[in-house]
Amino acid sequence: MNAPEVTQQHPLQRVALALMAACLAVMACSVFLNVVLRYGFGSGVAASEELSRLLFVWMVFIGAAAAYPAGEHMAFTSLVGLLRRRPLAFRLATLTIRLLVLLAAVLLGRGAWQQVVVGLDSTSVVLGYPVALLPLPALLCAAAIGATALWEIVTARPLDLGHSVDVE
């Protein structure tokens, strides 16, 4: 049995993982406390659901932004892999994929920005935070993925086809 390869993580990836872990830990503690209080003592924490929803949204978009540069998003490598022996077609397919990712990031960012602007004037019911904090992670995620895709286009980084999983 071979030892697993140890890959060095970028410092921003470590920060993203730590932020996701913190979001998950606070969500788990908040929901657990609310369940114990509700079923054990007939009361609860009203802010638990709102806080969990906010943290879940942030956790998902932080994870999406961290997954893109690591090549961990869903990929149809079997389709592009057929072009591996044809370098020009492979580069063209890679460029097309990256341009589509960039377009999707721009569309997501535009919609998220509109929602951030709408949410600036209102606050959440229980916690009172600006509602703009809910779409903000989508905007930041779109900016991160868009910047990464643009960098990959500019540097002509080859598409990583190493998404296969070894089955034991």
C-alpha cells in the first residue's frame, strides 16, 4: 500500500478551511444548544436559526471559492480528455471552459451585487445584522473564482485532468 501524497496548501486555502470549520462549529453549537433548550427546558434561542442560516451561506461560498483553484469543482474531464492527444483542440477547449467560468462568475457577481445593494437598507429580524451580509459571500466568491479563471487564461495554465478517484 502506497503512502498518500502530501500536497502543500496555499495559505489562503488554509484560511478558507479554518473559516469554514469555524462556521460549522458555531452552527453546530448554536443548533445543539437550541435543541437542548427547546426539548429540555421548553425555551430556545431565537437567534439560532438566523445565525445558522447566515453561517451556512458563508460556509458554502467560502468552500466554493476555495475549491475552484484546487480543481475540486465538478468537471467533465472525460469529454475534454478525448482531446488530450490534439494539443490545439485541447487548448481551445480549455480556453472555452475558462471563458464560460469567467462569464458565470460575472453573472453571479452582478446578481449578488444587486442583492447586496438591496440589503443595505434592511436588517434581519432577530439579530439585526444588515441583510446585505447574506448575498455578500456570493459576490466575494464570484470575484475570487473570476480572478482565478482570468489568471488561468492569462497564464495559459493547462487544464488539470487529474480528477479521477482511485477505488480501493
